[in-house]
Amino acid sequence: MTVTSNRRTDQPRHRSGGAGHGRRAAPRDRRRRRGRRGRGIRTALLVTLAFLVLAAGGAGWLYLKLDGDISTFDSGGLSDHRPDAGSSKGENVLVIGSDTRTGGNNALGGGDKDDVGRSDTAFLLHVYADHRHAIAVSIPRDTLVTIPPCKLPDGTWTKAQPDTMFNAAYSVGQTPKGNPACTQNTVEQLTGLRVDHTVVVDFKGFAELTDVVGGVRVCLPQDVYENDLDPHLTAPGKLLFHKGEQTVSGQRALDYVRIRHGIGDGSDIGRIKRQQAFVASLLKEVKSKGLTPTRLLPLADAATKSLTVDPGLGSAGKLISFAMTLKDIDLHNTKFVTLPWRYDGSRVAIVQPDADALWAALRSDRTIDGKNAGGKKTGKAAPGAAASPAPVSGEGIDVAVYNGTAVPGLAARAAAALTGDGFTVTDTATAAGQDHTTTLVEYGPGLEDRARTVARAFPGAELRAVTGSGIGVVLGQTYADSPAAGPSASPAPAAVPSEVADGARSADDNPCSNLTYG
């Protein structure tokens, strides 16, 4: 058996279907493109708030009007190998900030109206099962991940793309509106959590929403000029923002969240922290002022026109029903963190085991301070979803099993289950890396059909063709946390890792706190 895990030589370095930026893009080129097309927006929590306010105000009379404004993306692009619907007690909402230039957005963000839809960053919002806590985990745009197979506009699917920047997933297919389904596939593979809903917000909608709420309080550590927004300008230009606390809305709010080079170290990580502070301040503003009935219609109208959502949220009724589940979450219990990271040259690498510990904490509904925020999950399981894998027949199929986690004895447990299903287990060992989130089924030439049979024993597993012979299973944390691995396979974590929790921001924090962010 010669199959091994994580062999980069087994994977193509190019990207299928025009997936966007790869690992080796020159930093200079990347900065030039950013200066032209602007930055993505990570503020779609406001959209959820808009519908929360509508629901609380009893504005059912708006449903008919709003239904016509909501856009959905094709769920046919979602992977067939997804985490189980019960992989998390709470609900997970993927929020994507799109810098699409269609629909008038190019006038606000610059760039060509026919440009490809892109997403600079995204965050995964985990709503705990008690519906009193929530945490938003930002995923840096430059994070190196494996983008799984994704659907192209012509109906074909790409191959898996290892060592590729996270934001490239949204550009797979090179369409103006982007590919939300591919980003969702990538997040599910990265986290081992099933994404219950996906929401995309564009420039224009963001600007209109900040106008409707009357502006958001922000705080800057220094004066900011035009060339801080566009570093290609040779002179500072006019003053955009003065040092200190101030209220921004519309285009000024958009400029604020886009600034990168003029504050702090000029990194995308710093900009993420500033945008987390912006969303936190926004939530505080809405909570403190409330909204009068005369503001409900323009707020809802702006929100729905800015949205592209999955079919599960594709009506005003569904959106409001979901928003109602958030009404008891207070500001202090709403947290913002960033995926554990480190620099890898000009890119960002994920820090393990901290990242897997974070996802495990969310699966177990453990908060930053270690509190058990679990409860009865209100969402319904997907049709046909099962808590454990259905029996399969492995007669005549040889397979090696490798433990890709830090959970002891996991390979032996999986081997016993496979043997019980008729597979012949040729070897059990520890994988080259113990930081796998998703289980991989790797197969040599001519063995794809048999590998698919093996994958049926591990719901959510990813298939990967390699140059070696035979079939090997590299177990991930999703298997360790599943009922199939046994109750003692993966003990519940005490809390979110301290390295992550120490950098968290609460929605009730002062906007002028921690002004070191970029």
C-alpha cells in the first residue's frame, strides 16, 4: 500500500475553471488588483438585524413586497459530500461580502462593471443552540486552503485545488456574480461544520443600509487621506477621516471598511479586526436607538435588494423566521474572532491544532469562556440526513486506514467498522499530519468506483485521486466527532482556545478600544 496523505506532488498546482488567485501570485500584482476593484464587505450581520427588527415589529404586511426582491443562488453547486446536518447543535450561517460590479456596484467600489465577482473575506456565524450566544469567525482572504470540486457554469465540476487562496473559491467559473456555492463547499470542508445558510451582501446594499440606520460610530487612531484608500495615488489627497470617534454612513462607511494601507501594518488581518469593530458598533447602534415604523420599509427594502441567499432563505417569511431565532442574543454574548493564522510568505496559513479546537468547540456549543451553550437544535435535518453512516458492502475492496487527527485509537475504530462492513483493511497507521478536519479517501488509477464505495462509510468524506496505488482513508476530525467513532473518540473541549479567545471582540465593546487594528 503506497497511498499517503497530504502529498502535494499528487495535486496539480494550477486551478481549474479560472478559480482566481493562486499561491504564487506576485504581491505587487495582488496590490494592484486590490487598488482597482476595492475591498469586500464583511457586514452582512446588518441584513439579519434588518429582518430581526421587522419580525419584532410585526411587519408581516411587508412580506409580499419583499419576496420579489430576494435573489437566490443555485443549490445544485453544493457538494454531494457534506457534513451531516447534525454535525453542530447550533446553526451556522456563512456571510460573504461580495465586491461584484453588477447592478450599479461599480460606481461605489471602482473597477469594471464586467469584472469577475470576488469576495475578499467571509465569516462563519455560529448561532449557539441556546439562541443566547453567537460568534462570528472571520476567514482571511489569503488563507491557503484546499478548494474542493466546484460546479462551473457549463455544468462540469473542477478538480480539488490544494494550496489555493480562500477567496479564489468565490471566483470559480469567472462569472460576474461569483460562486457562493463553491465558497460554502470550501468552508464546510475546512471546518467540518454543515453550513445551514449562506448570505451574500454587495457594496450598494451595504451603503444603503448604513444610511437607513442613521450611521455607525467608528474610531480611528490617526487622520486618513485619499491615498490611504488608494495607495497608487502619489499625493496624500484630501482628508477622508479625522482622528478619533465619528459617525459614518453610505459611501463614507464603505470607504472606512475598505481602508487597508493607511492604518496599522496595512495587512488584511488588521482590516478584518477593524471591520469586526464596525459590525460590533453597528449592532450596538441598532440596539440602543431602535427603529421607528417609518424606517422599517426602507430598511427592509435595502436589505433584500442587497442579498443573494441560499434557497433555504429565499423568501421574506423564511428570512424573518430565522431572524426571530436571534432576538434573545445580547451584545455582550455576540463575539468576533479570527481563524487562527500565521504568515506563510505573502499568504496566510492556518495554525493547528488551534483551528480544529475552535471548530470542535463550536460543534459542542462551547463559548469563549467555556460555557455550555447547547440546547435543542431548532433547525430541521436535511432530507435523508443520518446521524451515522448507512451500512455499505465492502466485499472485495482493500483499504488502508490512517489517523489524521490527534485522537488516539481512531484508526483502529475505523478499521473495525470497515471490517464489519466486509472491507479488507490492509494497514492502520498514523497519517503524515494530524490536523485533518475532513476525512479523505485517496485512490490510485482505476479505483475511483471502489473509492466511492469506501467514502459511503464516511459521510462528508472528500475523494482525492493520487498517483500511488491502492485506496487509503485519512481520518479527519469530523469522523472523530461523529457517533460512528464511538462516544470516547473525541472529548468535548473546555472552551474556544485561549489564543483565539484573547483576541475576541464583543459587540458591546467601545469603538475606540484596541486601536492597533489596521
